[in-house]
Amino acid sequence: MVALSWLRSLAGPGARSGFHRRCSSARPSHPDPPTAPATGKYKTIDDLPGPSFATTLHWLLVKGYADKNHALQIEHQRLYGPIWRSRFGPFDLVNVASPELIAQVIRQEGRYPIRIELPHWKEYLDLRGQAYGLHVNTGPEWYRIRSVLNPKMLKVRAASSYAPIIHRVVADLLHRVELLRLRSQDQVTLSDVSAELYKFGFEGISSILFETRLGCLKEEIPKDTLRFISATSEMLMLSDVVILFPRWSRGVLPFWRRFTQAWDNLFDVATSLIDRRIAELESQAHHNEPTEGMYLTYLLSSGKLSRAEIYITITELLLGGVDTTQFHLCHYASSHSEGEFANAQQFVPERWMRDGPGGYQHHPYSFIPFGVGVRACVGKRVAELEMYFALTRLMQHYEVQPEDGAPVVEPKTRTLLVPAKPINLRFLPRQEHE
């Protein structure tokens, strides 16, 4: 039972505070001893309001929130306040939906965050005799792997060394945008932009991790690359489904078979790419050639991870850091709070300016898309480089406008938040348009 008296001062009766992206979850590994309140009574998880299992099913299946878990955060926050309990499948969660509570939970995590297990991921790894990675390991073993990954990913100087390869990937993105828009009926509209940006992001991170280009932005994408992209999408989608069904249903329902097949495809492609790179490095060493490389070379040469751990670690990093570590931090609700952000539902870029008339003051934990502390996204620096380089180069070449009569595109939950519909944009060359 989780003692919640240490949250009481922030979540008293009627307390309502604020609450972007997919929610993550966490639990303090070494919380401070709770101080007895004046009444002498501790609050526990049983004192929290929240929906019953039947009510949750109604929200998901009848009201249509099955692929809108982010929106469900806001509805439950409105009904129950900034902290509530929810139960579904094997999960029994304490949801916190205000920046203050999120900050308090994260600051008490300690060196080894206690994580909700991903039993279906663990079951697959055990089934195939694979090593555990960041998302299954806990405690010192989790910390050991994470401490190997961090230096060449999260340190600014190390991440900046990846800039040349990302610039080359951005150049390929610009070439593909130009090719696709000229092929369109009006020669300016690019259909399903998010799919192209997904390929760009995938090409960028795989170029660093595998130290080879996968061809995501080519005219004809290689068969293995398509298989990896498809398997990634399938696994992330099914991950939210498989967890809800008991193990006896594995041979009855199709979800487990599809889930394991997706993982098999991921491992098959990733392993072959890693083994190919290892063969290249061994050949270079045999011929006394310099063995320069980036992330994979670093992991292989460090001697701190086994070959099996490198296979799972690289594969997991390509999945985008799907971190579901037991309080449930409702980042979407927190970052869409009118109490934190004026006109929270509107696109207002100037709200992120720290100085000047357009800047807004908000709690530092009201928007933390990459997380903070020991569980911060290990790929944060690379993701930022990709975004900055791609956006600046695209804006230098094009004025981007929405398609005429374009509908509002809502997000949906597929482990991560993704657009519910394709996004079509018009790319007008600046030298012509101006």
C-alpha cells in the first residue's frame, strides 16, 4: 500500500490544478517518511477518488476513449481533481495531473526508479532467450545499462558530434519533399507529412545507432527497412492490447502471435544490421585500418554490455524510448491546463519565449516531453538536433501552409501520441512565392 500523506498538502479536498504527449508513469523509489498530519491519520491509496473498472471500460469502449487516453486524462482530472486512482487490466495506478505533484514525484525517485513491469515484453524476451534492456531491467542492472548509454547520448558535446550525419539525412528529406510535392496534382501539396517526418526521424536515429543508412527516404525503401518500420508500428500498437488479456488467451486470440511476430521482425533486422557492422569493424581491425564510428562502435568497444544486451538496447532505442515507468504522470493534462498556459488548446509559439511580451510564465514541470532526472529520454539530444535541423532547413526553402479546407487533426494514443488522420501541407518555394 502506498502512503500518500506526503502528497496531502498539495492535493487537499477540492484541490484542482493543471495537466502533452504520451503519459509516463513513475513511483518514488525512496520516498521521504510521511509526516503525520494534524488529524493523526494517514491517507492511503484507498482514500483516492477514481473510476471503477466497469466505469473505465465504459469510458474506453462506449465513450470512445480507447485510442484517446490522453484526452481521458483531462476528463478524469476534471472529475476527480489533480490526483486519482484508476484500475485496468493488471495496472493499479495513482494518477497525478498537476505540475507540483509531478515535480514532487520525480524529485523523490532516487538512483533506481521503481518501475511498473512490462510483463508482456519480459515474457517475449524470456520466450526467445533474449537479454533484458532498459524497459524490463530494474534497480542496479537498469542503472548499469543506462550509465553506459548516457555519455554518448545526453552530453551536449557528444551529441553534437552527430550533427554531420543528421545534416546529410536532412538533405535527403529536402530532396524527398521536393520530389513528392512536384509529383502532386497541384505541385505544392505533400500528403501525409507526418509519415515522411517519421521516416526522417527513423533514418536519423538509425544512422547513429547502426552507423549505416537504412534508406527510409529513398525512392524505393529497402525491404528490410520497410519490415522494421512496419514491425515497430505493429508492436507499439499491440503493446497496449496484449497487456489487457490474461496469459491463457495467448493461443485463442491473435494479438499475442502478432505481437511476438512483430518483435521477431524487429530483432531479426536489428541483429543483422549490428552483426554486419561488427564484421566491418573486425575486418578493419584485421587490416590495421582505423575503426572510426559513432554510437554502436562506442557500445561495442566499451566492453560494458554483452552482445545480447547491445541487441536489445539498440532495438529499444529505435522504438523511441517507450518508457512506462508506477505513479502515472499525466503530462498531457498538465500541459493543457489553462492555469498554466493561457489558450492552452491553441498553437501559440511565442508562449515558449522566456523574455518579451509574448512570453508566458509557467511551472517548469508543466511541460516535460523528454522527462527529467535519471529517467530523462536518452535520445533527447539527438531528437532535438533532428527537429532543429529539419525545421530550419525546411523553413529556409519553403513557406508551409495547411491544405485548403483541411480539417482539424486530433491526436490519438498508440503507446505514443500520433495524428489520428493524415496531415497534408502545402510547400511553397520561398524564392517563387516571395
